[in-house]
Amino acid sequence: AMLEVLSLVDRITETTVPVWVYGESGTGKEMIARALHFNSSRAKKPFVSENCAALPETLLESELFGHKKGAFTHADRDKKGLLEYANGGTVFLDEIADMSATMQAKLLRFLQEGEIRPLGSNELIKVDVRVVSASNRDLSELIGEGKFREDLYYRLNGVTVVLPPLRERMEDLPILVQHFLKKLAKDEKKEPLEIAPEALEMLMEYPWPGNVRELENTIRTACLFHQKGKLVPKSFNFKKTLSGGLTLPKAVSAGGAAPVKAMAAKHAKTPGGAAQPLSDEKRILLEALFEHGYHKGLAAQALGISRRYLYTQMMRHGVPISRIEMKSFVEEQLGKK
């Protein structure tokens, strides 16, 4: 799922088209905005972000457009707005759905004219910024409810980037865990911790309602409870929703493991009758990946198990998640090289 998102981001990085990022809280919307900025020709110019839900209307207008001294109470000096400050760069407007009708009208004018007028000023200032907006609510639905301007929606939504929740892209979880472990190690100038397969399996069984943000915070806390440089299931005892015990995925608990056992029996021995050097379970898993071109979705379908359970089995048997590393590993194990 994320490969498709990143492919889309890569295609639109060098364009000037405005981007709207849609996804649940914690899915990494600002990370997408930063990727669009820092991989573009605007990278050396400022990247600024503002949460539109965090400020009342007057303060938000001042933050975005700036103000002149005396424009309102306590405005004791001129202030440059974020749009002017980010000239040549990128502005990320989070929770755009919470912007008031008045602010929507002013933002629309800026997008149409490419110029701003600070509060208390008659001067128009030309500004060149790329606007990336985001929300966890569907703007098209808000238009139908009369809560968001349709004309502003089309100005903001040159391209829509939809970020799926973590529970729908669990194949990304092992990669994210490794990323956070390396990030924490770099911050603390230490060697990265490892994570035990059974701990990773436990993480794979949790739905992560807080998405990537919740996962990062969980890994950060778990690192405090590592055992000899490794995160084990006990390292996550602080999070009761995780440590309450493991449950099998629905596809498996409903009988999805039966096809695996049947295939294991079928391939239990070589044509000559000798026992396989690999365990039956591992060989079936590797052969399914090999026969389906290392496409994990197709392999899971052929085995009659859920994609999530396939990842659990891959981790249990030490099969790399990365397609290139997986190919090399599988072919070596099966003697296909």
C-alpha cells in the first residue's frame, strides 16, 4: 500500500500542483508533506507547518498572513506571516477541515492571486509557496454538509494522497519498527536494539488505532525495558492492550491454517522419500513465495492464509521482508541458485 503512495509522491514532487493528504490521525501526513518538500527543488527554502485546529480564527490569520503593529490588541510590532516567511518553499496546513468559513475565504483568495495582505496593512505582498494540506475528515463530505467551500477544495486538491491506516498495511510494520529503533539509537548515540520475532509477532496482532504515531511512542517506551539489547514481549508489558495475550488472525482461527498443513503433508518428503533439510512449514512458505514471484499477497492467497499471518510466519522463519533480500534468501534456502 505504501509503495503506491510513495510512487505517487515521487511523481508529483517536482510539480507545483497543490496536494491534499487524507488519512486518520497518526498515519504520517506531515511526513508526506516533508517528503514532497525536501525531495524537490524547494528543499533549500523553508518548510513550515501550522495546525489549523490549534488556533482561534484571529490568531490563525495572523500566523498565516502576518500583521502590522497596532492591528489588534497586543500587536506591539510587525510580524511576518508563515506564508511570507516560507516564500519559495512549502507550507503544510494540517487539519484544514477545521478552518472557519472566513479563513477559508481568505485562503482561497491567496491561492487564486498568489498574494497576501497582512492584518492592518493595505499592502499586497506576492508570495510563491507550495501548499500541502491535510485532514482526517473527508472534505468532499464536508462540502455536502455545507462546512467546507467547494471552490477551496478544488484549489487545494490538485492531487489527493490517501494514507491507509497502519492496520491495513501491516506489512510495513517490521520496516517501521526497524526504522524507529535506528532513529532512537542515532538520537542517543547508541547501537540499535533488536526485537525478538515473538515480540514483533505480538505487535502485528494489534490494530494500532493511533497508527504510526502510536507505534513510534510504543517502541520508544519499550526500549526502556529491553533485555540484553533486545525487545522481548515482556518489554511491552506497560501497554496492557498488547500484553493481554496473543490471538490468531481471523483467517487462521477460522480454519485458514488447514491448507498450510495439507500442503505441508503433500511436500513432506522428497521424491526419493528422504526427509527435507528444512522444516515442512518453512519449505512450504519458501516455495509459495518462490512460485509466486515473491509477491506476498499471491503467496498468502495460495496458502489459504491471511496476508498478516503470512508476515507472522515470515518473521518466525527469518525470511526478509524486502523483496530483493527475500529473493536471495529463498533461493539460497531452496537451492535454486
